[in-house]
Amino acid sequence: MRVLTPPSIAPPFARYAHGVEVPPGARLAATSGQLGLAADGSIPEGAEAQARICFANVTAILAEAGMGPGDAIRINAFVTGREHMPGYMAARDAWLAGTGRLPASTLVIVSGFTRPEFVVEVEVLAAAAGPG
């Protein structure tokens, strides 16, 4: 993957890339939006705790395709208020730590999700070279 960072535009606000180029022949995997729902059905309070579950779920999904966090090329994230942005961003940065890669990323504030307890949702697009 090649990070696209044109010198003619302002740098990213946080740890993400403005764009990512995927080489020919790469395999793609896309996740559905993941909510902060633990395997036991519990929903922790707070954006960071929920985002950590979201990213753990994404990791499990990507593993099914033989991929991991370092293969993420795009993250779309949604929070229900600006106050949830720092917690989400801390979880995202922890998830990407050590990968040596920064995906393209979008963070949007939305009015809500299927249940009022949810404050974060994350979906990921990943790419890896060669056959799975």
C-alpha cells in the first residue's frame, strides 16, 4: 500500500492518511459497521471502551480473511457527539500502534444508533497482497 500525501494540501488532523493506493491484484475485505457490543452481550459505558470492542471485532473479522490491523486501508467511524471523539481516537491509535501504516479515515458525528447505549460504530476496508 502507498500512502498518498500531496504536499499541496494541509496535513491530516490526526493519525491517518489522506489517501491510500492499493496495488494491482490485492485482495479486499470489508467489515460491516461494528458496535461496542461484547461477545457476552454487554455494552460498556464510554466511547473508548466501546471503540476497543469495535476494533477487537474488526480484528476478528479481518483474521477470517488472513488480514489484520496493518492491512486496513480505510476506517469509517461514527460517534454520537464530539465528546466521544477523544475516546474513539485513543482506541483507533492503539489499534494501529505498531502497524507502521496509516489508513485513510473518516470520523462523522451522527444522531444515534439502533440503541441509545451505543456511542461508537466502526467499519474497516482492508487489503492484502496475493491469494488468501
